Amino acid sequence: MYEWIAQQPFLAALIALVMLGAVFGALLGFASEKFKVEGNSVVEDINAILPQTQCGQCGYPGCRPYAEAIAEGEAINRCPPGGEAGIAQLADLLDVEPIPLDEAHGEEAALPSVAFIHEEDCIGCTKCIQACPVDAILGAAKQMHTVITSECTGCDLCVDPCPVDCIEMVSEELTLASWHWDLPSRDDSATIIATDRIATDRDAA
Amino acid sequence: MRKIWDFHGGIHPPENKHQSLTQPIRRAGIPAELVLPLNQHIGAPAEPIVEIGQKVLKGECVARPAGFISVPVHAPTSGTVTAVEERQVAHPSGLATECIVITSDLEDRWVEHAGIPDWTSADKATLLACIRDAGIAGMGGAGFPTAVKLGVNPRGGSIDTLVLNGTECEPYITADHVLMRERAEEVVAGTRILQKLVEPKETLLGVEDNKPDAIEALRRACEGTDMDVVVFPTKYPSGGEKQLIEILTGRQVPSGGLPADIGVVCQNMGTAVAVYRAVVHGEPLISRITTVTGEAVAQPGNFDVLLGTPMSFLLELSGFSADRLQRLVMGGPMMGFTIPDAAVPVVKTTNCILAPTEKELPPPPPAQPCIRCGLCAEACPASLLPQQLYWFSRGKEYEKLEAHNLFDCIECGACSYACPSNIPLVQYYRASKAEVTQLKRDQAKSEHSKTRFEARQERLQREAEEKEAQRRARKEAAEARARQAAEAGSAEQDPIQAAIERAQAKKAAAQEGEETPQRPAVAQLDPAQLAIERAKAARAVSADQSPAEKARANLERLQERLAKSEAKLTASREQGAEATIIDALEAAIEKLRPKLEVAQQEVDALGDEAQPKPAPAAEEKDAAQLAIERAQAARAATADQSPGEKAQANLERLRQRLAKSEAKLAASREEGADDSIIDALEAAIEKLRPKLEAAQREVEELKAGQEA
């Protein structure tokens, strides 16, 4: 054996390398089967960032289809409910430059809103129930309907189908519980340094 | 002397406490109107249980707790409920919230109340219920329901140390200081109740060394008890719960944890007094000690004030001059916030009203760029990296903020105080905390929406599949039915089949040519069809006939019809057909007779050419008719069998079947077979009879034709 290796060093090396390649190839193959990742994880990640209002303002029938489209290269600025924060997160995830929200698809609402059914006008047609993507409307044929506020995503898909226009989008009211501090406004004076300030003070005086 | 520890960071701002310490606690008195916010604590707002116009007595409960983490609200004095409405409250947002408004009657009549004088023998549940019903929430500033804090340890561990917080480290505020100085016995009595509830190994009353008179009073009151008054150097913010615990025990509350995790419960001195008054005297929390200070008031001091008293009322008592005021602050200069209107009420957590002048508390100078000096990190009592948090806040990098323990920030303001660039750091953290909380809430909601959306999609798909399955099942059932009917009911299908065949035959005949209009050799042709064909043939041949011939032909036809009808009638009578059929035949014959007479007269009138023929019309045919018959016969002869023979054979078959069926029926009847079998046989016989009749007629006609 040793003699043969000594006599045929080139062949021996070749055989050894081929064997190593086979072993590691088998290992890799096994690992790729064993630790297989189910589904498209990029789509899942994008979908997790999207606000899941299922409003369709992006032009896709729901958040997941838009996530799939983004994974295929669609623009990331078509989701008004997600807003600038959502775009920033998507840009971060996909490692692209954040771009401003495409106003053609709607504007970002300052406060989240929920649908409200004026119950005295409701005729019980169930059209809004069929439109609601998250089953947040309760009612039956010829019975008054109402919105389960805690489940409503504010997608306003129920507003158009209503034949008597009894659905209204109501902005959530700002309460002590929902109020919070804003970031301090940054005025231009923040950029001057102490010596500048003395200079401006002198100018003023 | 106990060993004391130190915590990281901290600052030494000017104390400014002496101004309000010159006078003893004053009673503020009763204002004309008291405004009681329903949410003076952390947790769910209380629910009002009074109506507008209702008379209430001092100490009467006006709003009950809504949920576990909630406390009730009591009337601070006797009077009338004049409104339950939204009023502006002391909150940095300046928003209005639901309040109960009581107009006092100045009588200050107490509701019937009694404490538990023998509280040492009462059980914990009774004491906790008493504290809860008294509406006590932490009076240090946060306002967490005291009964909840004392009642349950969410992590389950045992408590070995009870800490009473008498630090009051924030500048200007002296409410706890004067409380300890003047009501040390009540503090100690309240602490004994807390001891009974918590059952700690040691009880520590922590006081900063800048309150010597309070320390002395406490030490005197504590003599003969197992409580330790622990004095430590003044430093801001040693009054923070976690910082105080570290000073007194050397133990750090873990990040994101509670003091209970390391076996400590911390309560405010004011809370201890409230517990004492609730348990021993049965008095709910309706008043508190509030400091009114600042250079804009002439006589700063501390007031024992009813909750709900407008701040303006207290300011007036202190000789407030509005023109000197820079801004009104609730709380101290470090952690307090500006209140928009002096009319807002004093609540359970109002420890200080600060009315500083412009000179005393100048507006913050403009923020300048961060120079990364690191002073903030040195000052931070929570050992955070304020500078990093600042950058992340500005960049809205929420994940990194959380990774840098933003939520361990106690918002003490030490970093902002230390910052040489005057950056309002705490404001950034507050905003970012709110953003992160909001983001988490949004994420939870979006996750929830996603689940619901997917569940809905699944449901819709399932419904569509079920519908499709149902549709398919219906279709299959219909097909199976049709097949079954086709297999089982060929007898019933006979008429249809026959009609189809007839139509085909007719078409074939039409193709044969008009000069040989002949009866198709199908045995079961219906009489009407035959009549039409005969009529057609007659018309065809009579086209160039004389009127006499026409009349004669007509007469013959009529005679033929009459004969047929009579034959049918006799046959029907013999077979015992239904009365209606016989009646119909009789009526038909009756109708035919006058027509026949008319035709006869016509023929007679037309003279010689017309030769009256005797009744059996079959024997007499005019030339045209005969020609047709002949042609038919000739055509029939080309086939293997003549139509006559076919018809004859058919007739024989039918007769045999009928005879067989009748024999079977008779046999079945004799044997007493099933009614269903007998019925079926009878039905079959009934069906056979008309067929037989038709066949008979055909044979007769054919015979007539052949004979002719």
C-alpha cells in the first residue's frame, strides 16, 4: 500500500481528493435534506413587516400577495397603512434604499381608524360581511350588523359595498392611555455650537 | 450602624427644599367644587356608581374599580354630584378625561365608617380588601394599586425585606419629609400593618440624610419595634425604587424584573399612612399631603388637601402671583411635567405643585450637537448608555433600543441634567418607549389580523369545496337516475321510441318521392298519422277529379270512417273498455252519420257519374285510390314480406302476449299472488289492448288494400 502510494503519488493524491469530495458532498447533501427550510423565508419576513390590514391598497389582494410581489421585485412603497416606518423596515430587511410612500396608493393615516356602522341605517344586506377580510363584522341577513372594533384593521373595504352608505371610518380617539410623548422637535439652533451662539448673541445686542 | 451601598451614577442638583419646610402642614380646606378623575392610578379607570344630582357624604364610594388592577374613588367631602363628564386633568397631554364633579355643601359630613381596630388579629384577605376598598394607590408618583402590590407576588418567591421609601430625592418636594416629621407615628403604624401583610424578615425605612428632623421623629416612633431607620447620603435619584433597594440591600433588581424577584417590596411613606388610616380608622384615601412651592408663591408650604381640589385653589392659599410664573409644573423639576391649566385637580399622585419664576427655572436652552463626552453615561443610575440610546432614538432603530435596555430607563432626567449640550435626552427615551410599545401592539394586532385573515381564507375555500362536492354529487345522482330509468323503464319509453321511429320513417318516406306516398312498414303507426297520409294521398289524386268523383270519394271516406268507428265501438264493447271511450266513439259515429247523409245526397245530386256504393267501403275504391294502393302493394312486395303479412304477424304476436298476460293474471289471481304483481299484470294488459287494436286496424286496412 505504502509502496504504491510512494510510487504513484499523483494517483494517490487524486484518489484521496476524490474520496474527500465524495464524503463532504454526501455530508452536505444530507444536511440540506435534514435542515431543509420550508417555504420562502423572505416572503415570510416581508409578510411579517406588512401591517396585515388586507386592505388591497397596494393593488394586490392582501398582504401576502404583496409580500410575494416584493420578493419578486415590486416596489416597497405601496403600503399606506404600513407607512414610512414600514418602508424603512422593508428597506432594512431587503437592503435597499428607503423610498417615500407612493401617494398613488393612498396616504398614511395619522391615527388608526376603525369602521363604524350606523346601525339605524343598516338594512342587513350582509355585503360588508362578505367584504371584510378578517371577519370583524357581526350580523346576519336582514339583521343589523355591527363592527367588532377590536378585530377591525381599518382597511375600509366594507365602506364601498354598503348600499345605504351606513359605514363610516372613525379615527381612534386620542385618550390618556393612547397618548404618548413625541420626539423633541429639532430646530436649527441645535446645529450651532457655543461660540456661534455667543456670536449671534453679540449680533443681536 | 447598617452597611449601606451605593448605586451607579446620580447627580446632585440644588435641593431647594427649605422654602416649603418653614411651616407645618396646613389644612387646605374645602373648595366649592371638587373634580375627581376616574383614572388617578395605573390600570383600568374606575366606573362611576353615582348619578348627577345625587347627594354624597364624605368618604362615600363614587366609582368602583373596573377590574383587578384598578381602585375605587371616594367623595372627599359631602356634597352633590353635579356632573360626570370629561374634564382636563393633570397630564402632560392636556387631554380631558372622565371625571366626577362634586359641589361641596361645606358641611363635611362623614359617611358611616369603621376601621378594624383589632387589625392585628384580622387575616390578610380582610386587610387587603380594606386597603383595596379604601382606593389606595402608590402615592410616590406612579399610582400602582397598593392592594395588588401587597397581595400577590407574580413570581411566587418569598419576600424577606420591606422597604419604606422616605427618600424624596427630587428637588423642591417636601411632602414626605413633613409627613415623616409630623406624623411619624402614623407612618410606623401603617408600616406595622404592611409588615403583617408582607411578613418580611427585616423592615427598612430609608431616608436621605438631608432630612434630620424627619429621621429623628422616625427613630423616636420606631423605638421598641423591629424597624430600622436607614440614613444614607443625599443623591438624586436615590428615591427611585430600584436605586433605593440597591442602597439598602446591595441587591440589584434584574433588567425587566420587579423588586419582588429579589424578595423586596417597596412602599411609599404616604402610602403607609393611607393604609393606617384605612385599616385603623376606616377612612378611604380622600386627601394627601401636597407641596406648593416655587418663587411664584409667597408662602410655600405643604397642604393636607382633599383629592379633587383645583390646583388654583392651593395656589391662592399660598399667595400665588400669576405674573411671575414661568410655567406650572406637577411634580419636581426633574421628573415633573408642565400642566396646561391651574384648574386641574389634585389627584392621588400629586406630591408637588411647582410654580417657578423665569429666573428660577429658565426654559431649556436650545439643544446642541452631542459631543460624545459620556457625562450622561456616568450620571445614569440604571447603568445604561444614554448617548447610544439617543442616537438610536433619533434613527428610530427600535430593535437596537430594546437591545440596549431602553425599558430599564427610569426617566429620572439625570442624563439630561448632566448633558453639556442641553439635549433633552429623556424626551427622546419617552417618545421611543411609546413608539416601541405602539409597534409591539401593532405587531400583535397584525399577527392577530393575519391569523383571522388566513382562517377566513381557509373557511371560504372549504365552503367552496363543499359546494362543489355537493354539486358534483347532485349531478351524479341525476345521471344515475337517468341511467336507471333508461335501463328499467324501456317499456315506458316505448311511446317516445315509437315517436322517434315514426318521425324517422316519415322522413324516409318523404324522401321516397311524392308520387308514392305510402304507409311506412312500421306496424305501430298511430291512426291519426295514417288518416293524414290517406287524406294527403286523396288530395293528390283528386286534384284533377270531377266534382262528382270528388263527392263520391268524400262519401267513400266518410263511409270508411263510419265503418271503422263502428268496428272500434263493437271491439271496445266486447273488450269491456271504459265507458268514456265507448261514449266518445258513439258520439263520433253520431256525428259522422249526418255528414255521410249529406255526402250521399251530394253524390245523388251529381247524377249518373256518381254511383252510390254500399256500406262496406273497403271493397269500393275509386281509380286513384286503387292506383295508390296498388303502388303500395307493389312496393311492399319488393320487401321480403308484405306489409300485410308483417302487420298480421305483429297482430298475432300481440294477441299471444295479451292471451299470455291474461292467463298469467288469472293464474296469479287464483294463486292469490301479491297485489303488486296482479296490478302490474293488469297494467300490462291495459297497455297491450290499444296496441292490439291498432294492429288489428292495420291488418284490416291492409287486407282491404290487398283485396282491392
